[in-house]
Amino acid sequence: MIRSEYDRWKSWTMKYDRVITGIFESRPNRFIAMVEITDPDTGNVYVCKCHVKNTGNAINS
């Protein structure tokens, strides 16, 4: 059985259990992003420092 390129790509992708949606604020360097998130319980807004897993070109993606 020959697997398609998509099936191969899909098997290599990372899967995350906890993902929080936020608004991108800035990217001080290639490994860190500052992201604005809202706490769903309190409604408070925070700007958090997040680790950027893929350090590739974000302009053309």
C-alpha cells in the first residue's frame, strides 16, 4: 500500500492537548511571542510570553 504525501505529512504533525486562542502582540525573538489572552472564567485580559515551536518563516505561511 502506497501512502499519499498528505498521509505522511499528517503522521508527522504535532498534537497538543491544551490550546488557548489568543491575539498576537509581538515577537521579541524567533523563540518567543507575546500573546494577549482572555481568561474565560473572569474575563481578565493578560499578555503572556509564549514559546514558539516552529521558528520558520511566518510571513509566507
